[in-house]
Amino acid sequence: MAKRYAMVIDTTLCVGCKDCLMACQTENNVPLPFFREWLVYLTTGEYPDLHRTIRSERCHHCDRPPCVGVCPTGASHVDSGGIVLVDPGKCTGCKACIAACPYNARFVHPEGYVDKCTFCIHRIEKGLKPACVDVCPTRCLHFGDLNDPSSEVSRLLKSRRWENLIPEAGTKPQLYFLY
Amino acid sequence: MKKITRREFIKISSIGTAGLSFGFGLSDCDMSWNVFGGGSKLDPRFGYGVDAKVVPTSCQICYWGCGVHAHVVDGKIWKLTGNPDDPLCAGRLCPRGTAGIGMIYDPDRLKTPLKRVTGKKGQDFVSVSWEEALGDAAGRLSEISDKYGSESIAVITHGKPGHFFEHLVRAAGSPNYSFPSFSLCRGARDVAYYLTYGKELGSPEPTDMENSRVLVLLGYHLGENMHTTQVREFARFLERANEGKAKLVVVDPRFSVAAGKAWKWLPIRPNTDMAFLLALINVILNERPDGRALYDEKYVNDYTAGLEGLKETVASYTPEWAYPICGISPEDIREVAYELGRNNPNVLVHPGRFSSWDGNNVQRIRANAILNALLGVWGRRGGFFVADKPYIPKYPVPSYPVSEIGQCDKGEYPIGPIPSVKNIVRSILTEKPYPIKALIVCGANILECIPQKEETIKALDKLDFFLAVDVLPVEQTGYADIVLPDCTYLERMDEISVKNFKQNFVTVNQPVVEPMYDSRPAWWIAREIGRRMGLDEYFEWKDIEEYNNIRLGGAGLSLTELKKTGIIPLGTGPIYLEDGKNLEFSTPSGKIELSSSTLSSFGQYPVPVFTGEPERPKQGYFHLSFGRSPLQSFSRTQNNRISLAVEGGDKFWINVDAARNIGVIDGRKYKLMDAEGKESPFTAEAKVTWGIRPDTIYFTHGFGHEDKRLKVAFGRGVSDSKLITEIKTDPIMGATGLRGGFVKVVV
């Protein structure tokens, strides 16, 4: 059966340290000041009754990726395991995908093409996990195949309360946030 | 004598650096910097993995010493990952360690030895040979030692590189060696635990958070403070808390990351933790909500001494008494005490690390230590584990000459194993009890860590000779007579580290790549100066490898093996009482001292007492609080282009109501003003939030760098060392309290 890669992010454990950003930056040699991942900190309520959510975010590698549909050259495409990639050789930097992405996950690389999270496909193909998953000091990031019911990610989604972000965009995102 | 104004030289000391460019926005800075030029290959499957050579080493950014795998491609370090065999990080470095390549490849690094010279145009630095720099440094140090006595040479160090300078100064006969980590950080905590349990907690501390059922953090912001081991255990604790098996209590004026995950966040009034702790002790000793004692009666009987004295002293410290002082309601105090009592001994009131808060630190941490003793947590799962220290012999050197007059603050504190760094500064300025005329600083940034920065600058001005050994041109180097460029931890070997944790082990850092520029390892610099001062007998080793080999050989180990794996596990034995660990206490009574006979003999309170309410801020002022960012280590990582790109560190937290009252607007930049009315040189951005008490302002420690040679760190944020004008000193061991400052926003 084909794989469907997904990332499950346990917001109850995330301390917002940005180690995922550091690991992604060095692993993928992302040109500064750009990063493929970002952190969201939300504090709600009023002193002293407060609630905080911290989320590590990146490309959602959607099942219905709008960035792929709008790409005029076919650079944005769905690769193996449902991973959404940009082929820099085909990308003209027109930014249609940037406009189409509801998550603001993409940026123009200084060399002229659009860049974003690849789920570290070069590592997955070697049987490793994405760099951010392997570095997380709290182990709040989980990665695996949702088509395999025995995978860690499948089990987590069965046993825990989770949310997708902006589900109303209809993109079927593959980042799952545990609460 | 003409007054030396070294301050000017910072502006012109730009040897080897092309035109100074600096700015506040990322786009103005040199932020396009990348080790491999950032994406020179187009394939998204791009990765260096295939060709990378992996060198096991040890991280020396925060000196916790996690195991590292350095991945090297074409002679350059591609990335740093955690060594999976390392008991501390378990294969996962913290963000500072992961971003460590930003330190070695920092283009602003010190590149050659520099020497201050006086020419027609005034003073300036010139680049000199190592031979000249070392000869000059040794000559100046010997001269000062001969003229004023060996005590007139002092050293302030931190971490592995500094160790050899401590050795140098002690070999020269001076007792004036000190570490900011003692008197400005965890020294008070370690003294308090030593007095109570006969053992200092040290680093990594033997906390067993992953097994705790109730964890109380007092001003300790785990998750922002990123020691990997602690954060990993904290995360395992949180997992159990999610399952309803554990409870987290966070006592902090600020809604920290940890507070955001807590069962109870108690925004305590700053510097009143003693009242809160005494009330907890009172409840735990006196109340029996379920018809039985909240403290571990058998444990207290078997292992502690001084219960009666304690009971008597804390009798009046009821929750109702504490409430108006600390602002935490009697209901909350009781609820926390009951949870601790019902779940003892698998609970922990965390001792924290940074403990130099006010003028009563040892006693406050004593209250913490006593509370833990009553709950029976020493040697228990979820409390403190007790692991015997592994033994690897020291390198054999002749004993150090003993100074007859002693350290510069001798006799001022009953427990003062080393002088406080603040007192070294004082003795330089006052020449009392004797002059300190020469200073060496290595591995520490004394202008950023010692409060009352202007005074430290005056002291540097007054010195006859100041030697700065550093990786980066931090501000203090601008005041030095000789500046020597140290290698980073990725280019040098240091002395082995013998680590005492749940699994004991030994580790070492080794050169991953050749030293860049004309930098040399600190051990070599110290040895070369020592030899030139005629201290050859203290520096007989050929190199650091021989030094380490002799140490390891003494325990039947070899450096060759250690270099291959980066980690060698050492025997540990049982670490919990229930697994057969025998509890012994090196205190005068041989027991855990609830009432300390040692303190009594020094004329100090044997049991902690409440000595008075802290000062409240004047109209318009706030308590100054500061803490850690997970991306920064002390004041030594702010110029790292990778971490700085995601966090500028230039925000201060202020409560929504307080901001509204004084007209501070979220996202705008403001200067802060110290208690004496002096404004900070730079601005910080207001983060207007409900997540802090209305009487407190908080920002990240280590920012506000004033040296333009740090091209990306310069001018960002505000510095606590500059804004703290009033300090209180601990009467027992001389810790310098850093939480007593007040600030105002310049609107």
C-alpha cells in the first residue's frame, strides 16, 4: 500500500525552543534569514487565568494541495508518500503557490525558486526521520505513515484529541496537532 | 598620572575587520551568511549525508557538556547532532548546540593576538605574533606578582577553557580565582544543600523529574532554560501529567512556558519565595488533612536531625501570615502542600539553578532543601537520586603555593571557598584588603554578567594589566592590554569531563576541524604563559592529549577509545533508597540537618526565618526580572547568526494593565531606565501581555551588547548587568543578588 506521510505535533509537550528550526536550517542549508519552519505562541485569557498553546509549524503537505493546482510549470508536485515538493529546476518564481497556500509555508529562495519544508525526503528515503523530529528535546514531534494503522502517528491520532489547522480551506492538511 | 580612557579604543580597534557595518534590521546585517552558501544545489533531495564524516565530541556552549556528533563535509562542519549514547542529551541537542556552527563560523571572531600600543594618535590595538603576545603577558604578570605579591593577580573563568587559567593563577600563588557560576548563579544553592545534606547538587543536578508525581518549580523556567537532560525529564513528566498521573506547580511572577503547562500557576510577588516556602513547611509539619502526617514520618525520624527546632521556628509562618507578603492565597498554599504531602516521597520541590536572587539566598534554598527532606525525597524516585561520583584521578601537579593573606574577601563570609566575582571587582577598585593589579578573563563575559556594569568598567580601567582570552570580540576585550583568540570547542580538545548522573560517564571534546584563523586552544595559551613565568613544573604535559591520557590511564581507560565514541560509561550502582542505596550524609550530625549546627556556629540562623519584606518598586518603577531564552547561553551566543535570525532577544514583557497606565504600546521600542535614572543605551520592544504580574518587567539575559565588532548582536535589547544598580549580598557565602533591581520604561 502506498504511504501517506504525516506529522503529529504534541502541543502539550512543545516548549517552543525552536530547536526544530535550528536543525532544519543546518540539515537543509536553508539560506538565512529564511526558515522552513516557524513557531506559534498563543496566550489567551486575562491575568491570572491564562492559557497558552505553542505549536511548531511547517508545510502541511496537504492531500489536496492548492499550491500544486495553481503551479503553471508543474514545479510544485506531489511526490512519493504524499510529500509536496517544489522542483527548483522547473520553478520560475511566479509566486502563485505562495498566494494559494493558506498556511504561508513558502518563500522565494534567494536563487529565485520557491522553497519550503520537504519533510526531509532525502532522510526519509534513507529510513531516517525528518531532522526536526530527530532533534526535538521534548519528543513532541512524531512522523510516520498514516496508511499503516500500527504506526506511531496512527496510534496517536486514535488515542488523542487532535486538530488540523484551517480545515475549512479544504486542503486536507497532514500536520496534526495534539492537545 | 594621566587617566587612561580605554573606552575610546573600542571604536577604533578594528584590526582585520573591513568597514564596520551594523544595524537593527536583519536586512542591514550580514544575515545572508551560510556555511555552505545556502542552497547552491537545486535538488530538494539535496543532503550531504552520504559523504559526511562523523566526529564524536562534546558541546561546550553552555558547559553542560552534551555528547555531539559533528558531521563534516569537505573540511567544514555541516551540522551538529546529539550523540545517542550520551546519558545527558540522549541524542538530542538543544537549540544552542544544534546552532553551534554559528559560533565557529562567526565572521566576527577574534583572528589574531592583539596588543594595546600607544602611538602618536593615542592607543590602539595592533596584531602581534603569538610569541610576542605570550612573552608580554607572562612578563607583565610576573612583574606585577613580584611588585604587589602573587595575590594581585586574579582570574575570572567559566567552563573548560577557563580551567587552565585558574590553574595558571593558582600555580602563581594567587587565591583569587573565581567563577560567575558560583557567586552569580548556583553557588548559594550548592552551599545550602551542602549544609543540609552534606553534598552539593552540582551540575547536572540529581533531580529525577521524570518519575515525579508532583513537581514544584520556583522561578525556574524549564523549557526556556534548555539544559537538555532537564528538559527531557520535564517532558516525560508532562506526559504523565497529561495522563492525570502528575501535577505541575509553577511559582513565577511571569507566565513562563512551564507555567503554561502547569496545573497551578502562582504568580508570586518577586523576592517573597521565602514566605511561601516557610508556609508550605508550616502546613506540612502541622496539618493532617487525611488524619495522617503530610511529611514522611519514618524518613524524618531515620534520616534527619533538628525537627523540634524547625517546628518551633516555623510555628508562626501560617499560610494566612504568608498571603499578604507573597500574594499567594492560603487555599493555594494548602492545596500545594497537601498534594506534596499526599504524594510523598515521589515529589520534588525543584532546587533550580540560578539562585542569586536577593540577600538571603542560602537560607531560602535551605528552606527548599528542608521542605524536600520533610517529604523524604532524597534518594527516592521522583525526587533526588543519589549516584556516587565516579573516580578518575586528577592530573598530578605539584601542590599550589598557599597564600598567607588569603583571598580578597577572606573572612567576610563564613563559607567562602572562592572569592565572589563582585568582590574581585571591588578589590581592584578599592585596593582593599590589598591591590589586585592584573586580571585574566577566559570563558566569561564579565561586563554582561556582573551587575553594576559601570563599576566593572572602572575596575578594568584601573588595572595595570588585563588579559582577555576569548573567541569573540565581546566588549571586555576592548579594555584589555592583550587579547588572545581562543579556539571554539569544535577546534580544540579540552580536559575530559567526568559526569555524575543516573549513568555516570566520561566525555571529551576533540578538534572536529582545524583551528580557524590564528586561534589557539586555551590550554595551550595558559601553558605557554605559565612556562614563560617560570612555572614549568605545573605545566609539564606535552599536550592536552597526553594530559587526558594520563588522567584516563589512572582509571584504566584510554583516550584513543574515548575519541572513537565520545562517551565511555562508568559504573553507577543503585541510585534509589528502595533499590538498596545506602544514604549517608557528610554533615556534622551525619543526618540531614533541618536545623544546621554549622550555621549556628557561624552566628547565623540554624533554621531559615523570615527577615523582612523586600522593597517594593517606587512610583513608575517595576521589579526587574530576567531569564533565559532557549536559543541563548549566557552572553556568549547573541552574535550567532542562525539563532539570532529567529529571535532578536530584544523584547521586554509588561503587563497589559501596567502598560495601559503608563502608555506603553505593544510592539513599540522603548529604552529602560535604571533606579538611578540612567537610560539604557538601546531600546527593547514592548511585549504587552497578561502573562506577567503588573509590578514586574522581564527580559532575556545576555542582550544589550555594546561592542560594534559584534556586528549582529550590537545594539539589540537591554542588559541586566547595566540596569541593576542595587545589589544585596548573601551573608553566608557572598552571592550577589540579581533580582533586587528596579526599572522604568522611558515613554
